Amino acid sequence: MNKKLLNTGVQSFINENINTDIMSVLLKKSPFEGIEPKELAQQIASRKKCQFKLPLWFNTPGVYYPKKTNIEQCSSEITAAYKAEIVSGKSLLDLSGGFGVDSTFFSKNIKEVWHTEIDRELSEIAAYNFDKLGVKNIKSYHADGITFLESNEQEFDWIYIDPSRRDTSQNKVFRLSDCHPDVPAHLPLILSKTNNILLKTSPLLDISSGLSALQHVMEIHIVAVNNEVKELLWVLQNGYSGAITIKTINFQKNDRHIFNFELGLEKSAALHLSAPLAFLYEPNAAIMKSGAFKLIGNQFSLKKLHEHTHLYTSDHLINFPGRRFNILKAFRYNRKEITSLKLDKANVSVRNFPVIVAEIRKKFKIKDGGNTYLFFITDLDNNLKVLLCNKC
């Protein structure tokens, strides 16, 4: 941590060059003694990355920024605030604290937060920024989280774990056993220090794979922002063996769409099919990740187009946690029908369909964009169909 970067003149330079091309900063001689061009470039690039993801840090004067990859890997303020709603009590250990975003938000709900980080510089940066942000109830430790647990007698109301999902060659990994720390391997140790674990995993982790690797899972939270799944959160409670609740949430600009259900009910849920009616519904990404394909239809009294076509239809427009469309026309998939539409551009999607989007665009010379939506589907009679739609 080069504290010369915190000097007033340097901070002004960083702020004034927030939109400057980073390569031009790297190639020029540094205007400040004791500061390398790459250090200036790092501060500018990382600060810019925080503008929308971490506005609290971006808008706080004198914040010290780590490498851009650390910013890319940390939680956004939206997801960190959501995690803080899950936990409660007097004490929480952030086992792999990183830049400290989650710890900062936990500190709003927890009396005492312990932040451990194995990277010395990142630990120092986080500790410095906690003070800059006015957060006084976080204790920072430069330590490997598992080693810290093994050598400490302290017990916690919660332990939060966001394992590193990169191997020694910095390649991305997804399986829990490939992450650091290996949570399944260290679960007995962790549960000897707490009764409650909040675990963050990659959104790409298969839910059934996670359930096979973990024990005592009570809840799984699927968190999406603007219809993109950002995090899978696992709540483990020591000794728990009951039904598992799946909680899906999709944060929109001024709203949050929530759909919760009990794992296991999907298998026994009734399947109701229909030909396309007046309106089409596409569940948000969090619901799609959850696999509640029959339950979501039943909850909103909608019919599915096909068992494996995860789109829904109704005669009357309803509120729905996802996108809604007017079905203007439904027809068999063939060249004559599609070319008769005379579309030069449209938003193309495929659902349970044997042809990929790129091939459809090439075959029918349809560019991306516009207000028209084409859904290429398989219907309840296993016929290939096209739905011409616009957004409600």
C-alpha cells in the first residue's frame, strides 16, 4: 500500500482522469515522485469500476483502491446489502474478507464483525477504508481464514464465506472442492465455531452439485440483478435436516421480484399445458436458475407451452416476476412464414428449439434489436413454432 497515493494532489489527479485512457497513463512518466505509472493506472481503473458497482466507495474521498480484479470479484452494494438482511446477532466472521464490501454491510446489522484476508496488501487496504468510511465495529486480521479459526477460541453467531474461485494459475473454478477454502472439507471445523453459515458460491454452480457437497442446508438464495444471476447464497444451520427453502430475488431499477418455494415440491407439482394464448411470460433469471418450472406456472395460474419449453401463456395479462409480451401471431416454423414478416431486425430467442439464434439470424438475415420479439419454440404437440411478440 503506497500511502503517497493518498496525497491531495495525487487524489485530484486520479479524480480528474477517471475517464482517461488507462494506456496513456501507463505510457507516460508519473508526475509524482515515489509513485509508478502502473499505481496511478490501478487507482484510476479500480475507482472507475466502483462508480456504479460500489457508489459508497466511489463517493467517499480518500478511498484506496486495490487491483481491478479485486473489484471485479467482490460483491456489489446491492447484493451485499441483501446478504446483510439474512444475518443477525452480535458477532460475524468474514472468513475471506477481500476488499471488505460484505463486511461493511454486515457491520450495519451485526455488533462486531471480524474480517480476515490472506492477502496482506488487500487486508491493509480494507482496514484503511473501513476507517475512511467511518465503520468502527470491524476488526481486521491479515490471516488465512481457516488457520485463524484453528488458532482462535472465539465463537461467532455467523460465519460468512466467499471462497476464492480461482486456482493457482488464476483460472476460474466452480466446484466447491476446487475453491479456497474448500468448504466441504472444513465444514466440521467451521461448525465448531458457529451454528450459522452464509456461503456465497458462483452463480454457475449447479444446485444439485452444491447440495451433494454440503450438509445442513436450510436455505438457498438465488440473487439476480437486472435479470442476471450474480450470486448463489447457501444458509447452513448446524444440525439442520429439514426441508430446504429456495428463495429467488431479482433486483430491478425500482423494484425487487421475489419467488420462494420449498425444494422437492417441483417434482410433485401438476403440469398444465396450452397452445399460445394472448400473452406470453418469461420468468426472470433467478427463477430459471431455481428450476421451479411447474411451480411458477401454478403460482400464477399460467399454462406452459411444453414441458421443456419454459415459457408461459394466459388469456389475461397479470403481474409476473419476469418479462411479459403480447402474442401478435403464432405460426409453424418455415421460411415462407418468416420471410413474409419482412423483418430486417428483431430480438430473437430460442426455447427448447433445435436451431441456435446465430443460425436463425444468418438464415433469415435478421439483425439484433428493435421492438419486435421472435420466440422459436417447441409447442405442446412437439411442433416447431414461432411466436411474433411485442413487450407489454
